[in-house]
Amino acid sequence: MKILVAVKRVVDYNVRIRVRADGSGVETSGVKMSMNPFDEIALEEAVRLKEKGIATEVVVVSIGADVVQEVLRTGLALGADRAIHVATESEIQPLAAAKILSAIVAREQPKLIFLGKQAIDDDCNQTGQMLAGLLGVGQGTFASKLVIENDGANPLPPVGAGEGNYILVTREVDGGHVTVRLPLPAVVTSDLRLNEPRYPNLPSIMKAKSKPLAKISAEELGVDITPRIRTLKVEEPKKRVGGIKVDSVAALVEKLRSEAKVI
Ligand code: AMP
């Protein structure tokens, strides 16, 4: 079973986000960038499935300028077998990312397509859902547990010895957990509690340098990646002011009336 994992290069989660002076977006120059944390979790799960003998190959893919090769090398150090860089200098919005990924899925034919539930730069939380829609396959979003099921009684043709035909995805939803059963191929997006990703060690970082990394241009895939959303302005949120304690209910009501103007 081949697994494709989409990994995005984003501002590191430890960095305090700053808005560019001209309000055109978030400052990324001179800022530490890393693999999106949810994508690390997705990749860790894929690598664990390989270590258990369920997956046969783990392929990482990233879309963007040449710098995204850094996160692909990290992905290879974390256990992926090979990497695909879809090169473009254009802004890639979720629909464009989903179209590019669906073209890669058509070429690679993975049984499981793994993404993060959201990229922490724009917090869109859209790409996985759009990708499943474009591919016409099932989706298990916000996954906190995965079980590949080897169901001999299912009506689908077997996908190969030792491979499951269905995946059980436990999803984190507002009211608790919900488990869905999806035929493979399927799209799964990872939530925070799925696993705790490993750190790459020195030997695996060295080994990653010689693993295959293929580069393909977004144009070659023949998909329309024109941005559909125009950002008018990005602003810092208003600074929060500290709270105060009031002595009585009457004082609280008075403040709600005169300052907060909610009653
Ligand atoms: P989003 O819908 O932007 O919150 O992104 C959700 C997920 O889609 C991410 O966690 C990645 O797995 C994948 N993704 C989005 N953009 C890219 C990209 N440029 N390269 C690779 N994967 C991406």
C-alpha cells in the first residue's frame, strides 16, 4: 500500500506571527520556517504504518518555490522513501493545492492520501476536503486514530496481500468522537492527538540526502491554479486589555451597561 503525504512549509509554530507593515500579509522573510505540525503528524502515522508492514512506500509531496525542498528533506529524514516537489512561484490557495494534489494522486495511485487537518499559516482547513471532492473518494478529517481493516467480506477487489481494503478513522468532533469506515483509496487529515511525531536523528538526516527527490513544475500537471480569493488587508488583532474584578452584581450590571454596552 502506497501512502502519499502532503507536507507544507509554514512559519514555525514557535515564532510570533508579525503582519507586514503594508498589511499585505504575514511577514515570512528572516523568519524560521518548518514543516506544518499537522503534516508531521500525518507523516509519522504513515511511517508507523510502514514500520508495521502495512504500507509499502511513503511518498511526501510539497508545492511551492525551491525552498520547500527543505521540508521534503526533513520528511525523508523522518522516514519517507521519496519526495516530489511541485515547483511554482505562484500563491497556492487551498483549491489550487487540492487540484495539484489530485493530479499527483492520478500519477502515483496511492491507496491512502494523508494531509494535515490545517496549515497553521492560513488555518484554512480546506485542502483535504476539496481533494476528496475532486477525487470522488471518502474523507476522514480530524483523525485521532486509524485502523486499516482487512475485511475479506467486503465487495471491493482486494488491493493486495496484507493490505486492508477499508480504513476506520476516529474523528475528533465537537461532541466527542465519531468513527467512519472508508473504502480505500481515501483522504485522511490528521488532528493533534493522532500521535507524537519523532525527531529525525543524525544518521537519518544523512541518509535522507541520498533519497530520491523529483521536481515537477505545476504547469506540467496542466491544472488551473489561478487564485480565486483576493486578500484585501491583513491586520494584527486588537491588543487584549486585562480584566477587572467588580465588588457587586450592581457594579457588574452598571459596567455591562455603560462600558460594554451589551445591556
Ligand atoms: P489548508 O487547507 O491550507 O489548511 O491545508 C491543509 C493541508 O493541506 C496541509 O496540512 C497540507 O497537508 C496540505 N497542503 C496545503 N497546502 C500545501 C502545499 N503548498 N504543499 C503541500 N501540502 C499542502
